[in-house]
Amino acid sequence: MLKPEGVQNLANIPELRRRLLFLLGALAVYRIAVQIPTPGINVDALMALFSRAGGTIFGFIDMFSGGALRKLSICALGIMPYISASIILELLTVVFPSIKEMRKEGPEGRRKIAYYTRYLTVAICLIQGFGIAVGLERMSGPNGEPIVMFPGWGFRLLTMLTLTTGTVFLMWLGEQMTEHGIGNGISMLIFAGIVARLPSAVVNTVRFVKTGELSPAILVFVLILVVAVVGFTVFMERAQRRIPVHYARRMVGRQIMGGQTTYLPLKINMAGVIPPIFASSVLMFPATVATFIPIAAVQHWANLFRPGTLIYEIIFVALIIFFCYFYTAIIFNPEEVAENLQKYGGFIPGIRPGRATIEFLDRVVTRITLIGAIYVAAICVLPTILVTKFNVPFYFGGTALLIVVGVAMDTMAQIEAHLLSRHYEGLLKQGRFRGRR
């Protein structure tokens, strides 16, 4: 629950007030840019076509771009190419040890990785922009009207340049939001794109209730379910297994160091939102390819992999569990953690340093990752249950919910950090974020 005096403190701190105003201004600029269409596009025909593309990768990208792709605005690709480039570089640390060593170089290494990420983002944007331009030239609206008014290489090059420029602008805007605003700017752009759909969802829900397509009893049940699921998601995102670590006393020069007990926090959902993004992209690829192949057999085969079908949901859950283990294995190395503990004189009570510590950490991470994978899979399957069983006219759950909750908690934690640094009590009466004292 928010404290009234806590809200007043937000306005009393000049630096925090400037950061919040900059954040709101940057988000307003982002939403204005989303409304600017790419030249040469029949927007009405494209939006009508996208109403039937909810189960393809285009509908998936459109959800994270805040509806920019269905208009093919200058920000149609959103910030997803940057996210993809970051994930690719993260995965390449397994293949190329030099990238892993670069991460250990401190600020200079992070600058190099950011440099490579930007250029990889531009390359991904050019490829995606060309693919979208060529694909749209071959497509038409529901009534046969062309989507591209002037097809050809002029349109393709212009689309590639426009979409790439839009993503680079969002990448720059996100970095400015991180530096001068509150929270992670890239995450805030994705957050804004998802939340932008809330007003239309509320309007559609009210219309469904008025027309009798959604009963008030089911609406009340769904609202209670929404609150419960959000609370459960917050709990699971903050859940962690704390492994006690004791540091032995040792003499460093003339000082005695160590002799304290702390803990090693291991998050239940260590992989975050990466597994459902990977799983959705893999499963939506067949449906996306089928949109360009007007053959009945191909269309029938692709329909089996659309959201809502049994085979889609089973494979989706299996892929989420697989990617949870896969990505956790990349970002958490038990051997490196055990080596660092031994280097600084730390050990887990009852566990021998070295190989025994590695096996213990690996066993603990394997068990908690299973819990986290089941939790992520349940949240991601929830939208299908709400739509098919209760005919809910809005999207709730899945990757969008994980991102919204994660970004909201991170932003709240940073605001509280600013308040605490100036001896304010914070915004929450109870239930402070873990890690606070």
C-alpha cells in the first residue's frame, strides 16, 4: 500500500522529480513515434490483415511493440532486435571464451560488448526489414487490395532504412532513459508497449459485458484471478534459495579479515523471461512461414502449431522447461562460484570446498530451476485457458505479465533506493523488497 507521505517525497526530491519527468517525457516520445507510419503502406489493409495474424511471429512482435507493427510504423520492429542481439552475445560466451573474458574487464569490457551489440542490432534490423518488405509486397488485404502501394527495390530499401532507423532511435532513447530516468530504459520501452494495450482491453471487456457475451459472474472471477496471479508472480519473482556461506578468519597484513556468515541467493526463476520468448519464437516460426505458402496442406500443418491447440501447448511447455535449464546453465556456472568462494576463504557449512561444493550447487540449482520452469510454463499457458475456457476478450499472462511485473518491481526498488539515500522511509508500509535493511 502506498504511503501518502511517500508520494509527497517524490516531488520533494529535485533529482528524483527530474528523473521521473524525463522518463514520462521519453515514454511520450516513444508513443508518438509508434503512430508514424512507414511510407508506401496501405495502413487500413495491413491492420485488417494483422487481425488474422495473432498466432504468427508477427502478432508476437506486435504485442511487444505496442501495436507498432500492425501499422508498420517507423518503430515497427520495436526494441526486440536489440534484445535478440544481447541474447545472441550472451549465448556466444559459451562458444567464444574471449567474449566471456571481455565481460570480466569491468567498464571497458562492458563498453566493448555494448559496441558489438549495437552493430549486431543494426544487422538484424536490416535483415528483418528486408524480409518484412518482401513479404508485404506479396500479401494483400482481406478484400484483395494491395498492402504496398509502390512495390520494388525503392520500397524495400526505404523500408529497411526506416525500420532500422526507428529501432536505433529506440535503442538510443532507452539508453538515455537508463542514464537520466528511473529503471532500465530498454525494459521500460517494452513495458510501455505492453501496457499501451490496457485501455483497449478495458473497453472491449465493458462492451462484452454490455452485449452479454461475458457474464458479470465470470468477469468477477477473472478479476479475482488476475489479482491472485499477479500476487503469485511477484512472490515467485522474489523467491530465492539462500545458501549460507561462512568466511573463515584470515590475516591480511596486520588486519584480521573474514569470520562472518552471509548467504548466496539463488533465484527460483533465474532465467527470467528468456525461455518463453525463445519457445514462442520457435513455435511460431511454422505459422509465419505458412502465411507465405498458399498451399492447403501447408496451412493445415501450420495450424497445428498455432496457440490454443493441444499440440502447441504441450510442445510450448516442454520448450519452456528446456530453455529454463539451458539458459540457467549459461548464466550460472557452479564451478566459477565455487572457485570464487574458495579464493576468498568462503565455504558452505557441512560441504567440502572444491568438487563437493560444485556438485552441491549444481544439485540445488537443478531442483529450484524445475520449480521455476513449472511456474513460468503455468503463467504462459494461462492466456490460452482464459481465452478458450472463459472467453476473456483480453490478453493476460504469459511473457507480457512476467515482463510487466519484473519491470514494475525493478522500478519501484530503484525509486525506494533514491528515497532511502535521502533518509526517507519509502513508499511501502509493509513487505519491503528483499535485500533492503
